Amino acid sequence: LAKTTQPISMDSYEGQEVNITCSHNNIATNDYITWYQQFPSQGPRFIIQGYKTKVTNEVASLFIPADRKSSTLSLPRVSLSDTAVYYCLVGDYMDTGRRALTFGSGTRLQVQP
Amino acid sequence: EPEVTQTPSHQVTQMGQEVILRCVPISNHLYFYWYRQILGQKVEFLVSFYNNEISEKSEIFDDQFSVERPDGSNFTLKIRSTKLEDSAMYFCASRKGTVANYGYTFGSGTRLTVV
């Protein structure tokens, strides 16, 4: 599994756009990039997944450059409720489903009023 | 939105006792998982389960742990003789299939406290 590096913490204010970048230099051809969000005392929640270029859903956007060695999760206009830990995961999830998710330490986002 | 349901939300047990943590995965999901998170630490994989058998397990998942899907809806994690270091949040997760955009759905967890 490709190793990922992301900032330990970030601070923002309500209404701002937040971009969290994840480095994954050893990403393999079959690897997908997935982001999860975790609130205290809750399970991780799937946010977005992509392979290349840009993916957007109702919650976030994911930007992946052509070399795929990094990715950026973009949260538009954050609110206090976006305060959470965000995890970047890279792996080949196209296999039989046996492959376990490997969580790193994540990025702790603190949104201030 | 379909949910993965875990019970109980909090369990306190004495060291050496057996505990069973219960999960009801999303009904049309085929792949099931247990993870745990010790307070302040990373989410760690324990075991994956597919087609009524264990697919993969981590080093944490030793002989004290077992999983079962007894009736086609529940998915349980049993710890035979709990230790203090088993105190953690235990998360069940399920997944519909292996297509890339099938994300994992996690439950809200069971907080296990071993005293």
C-alpha cells in the first residue's frame, strides 16, 4: 500500500475554503485515492474517491494532478460542523474486497467561528 | 441513507470476561470488517469477512478474537478473555462490492472499557 503524508492539523474559520493536501509518491497504477472524515467517538465516514483529475460531489472536491503523486481535498465554505479528522487513503480497492483500509494519523481540522 | 448499526454503544466488562460486540451491516452488502481505535490513536484493521469466512486478519486478531455471521444479518466480534489493552472503540464496517466507488460504511462504534 502506498504511504501517505498529510499535515497533522489545520485551522480555519467558518465560511472559508479548506484545502488538505496528501502526498503519495509511491502510488501504484491500480490505486485509488479515498478520503474519510471522522468525528470524535464516531466511525469514519466516506467523503470522496478518485483516480485522476477532478472529482466533485455534494460535500467536497478532490483534485488529482496528472502524476497522481499527491491529491487535494477541498471543502468549500466550511462550518463548525466540519471540525473533524480527515484521512487520505490510497489503495487498490478493485480487488476482491479483502484489502483492509490502512488509516494514518489524518489531518485534524479545527474550524473556528 | 442505509446505516451500519452497532450494539451496544458502550460496554464495560471485567478483565478476563468474554464480550460479544454486535453489528448489523447494510442489507445488500457483501464484505464485512471490524476495526478498532484506542483512544487518541489510529484506526486499526482487525478482520475482514466475506462469503462466511475470514478473508484477512491483522496481527491484533489473535486467538482471543473470533467473528461470526450467525443468521445472515448480524455480524459479531467475540473477545474470549478481555484484557485491559482491549479497551477501545470497535467499529464495524461493510461494503457492497469491489467496484472502486463502493465506499466502506462504518457504524458508530462500541466503546469497550475493560476494568
